[in-house]
Amino acid sequence: MTKLKNIVQSPVFAKQKKKLHKQQINDLDIAVKALFHNPALGELKRGDLQTILIYKFKMKNQHLLLAYEVVGSSLFLYTFGSHENFYRDLKNYLHH
């Protein structure tokens, strides 16, 4: 695997991140840094989302999912959120 050089946030990801509190942003940044250093941490999905990896992490006391993809030397961050409707919303975003 090639070394990652940059991180690209989707508009949805940036909008969600903007709504967070400072400590929540800190928790999210820790998860993103972990993925940047080891992109294989996530679980590869099947079916419609077969190129997408999902990383599970904790923000405060809540379990969240982060959808990302590695393309070349870039880490693309699509969205994050709780499990409820996560995959449905992700499919809608990626296929429109």
C-alpha cells in the first residue's frame, strides 16, 4: 500500500464536523489520524458499498461509524455518524 499524502473531506463530512463541539472534533481528529497512519483499520463493505471502508470509533460515550476510501495516495472521508440509517444515507450520498 502506498503512503498516504493527503486527506479529502466530502462536503457532507465537513458540514457534519462543523456542527460538533470542541471535544467531539478532537475525538474525530484522533480517529482520522489513526486512519491516515493505518488505512487498513476499517472494515471493507460488500455489495453497493464494496469500495468503502467503515471505521468504528468512540466519541464521548457514543459509538460512531466513519465511511472512507483510499484512492491512490489520498484518504477520502465521506461521512460519519451513529449506526441508525448510516448505510442508507451513505448509499444515497454516493449514488447521487
